Amino acid sequence: MTETVIVVALLLVAVAATAAVAVRDPVRQSLVLAVLGVVLAVLFTVLQAPDVGLSQLAVGSALTPLLLLLTVRKVKRRGRRAERGRSAGGDGP
């Protein structure tokens, strides 16, 4: 029974990691990365490392995707501002 749960968790990790690599859109990629973090936390818990699982849950599925989403948002906003500056005849930043 325990081996079956470990194998299922490993397969879920493999699927989620492959999906994170295959997705091209940065916003969707960060959301898939959050799912990967949750699946890894489950795997760590199944492997009897709940402290590592809790850390993975906090960092891998909450903080890292949030930072990526905020970065993508800021880069897109900066790109739009630069485009507006160019179209208005300014030099832009």
C-alpha cells in the first residue's frame, strides 16, 4: 500500500514537472509551478518528511509563484510604458 502511494506521488510529480516545462506562457507556468509545489509537498509528506513538506508548501507553492507573477506583471507594465513613450515621440526609458 505504501509503495503504491509513493509511486502515484512520484508519477504526479513527473506529470506536473513536465507540464511546468511544456507550458510557454509565464503566467500559466507559474500556476503550474504552484501545483508542482503542492504535489511535491504531498510527496515529502508521504515519504515521512512533514517538516520539509510544510516548507515546500509555503515556498514552492505560495511564495515562488507569487514572486514570478509579480515580476511578470511588472515587466509587462514596464513594456507597455516604453511602447507608449515610443509612440508619443519620446525616447522612452
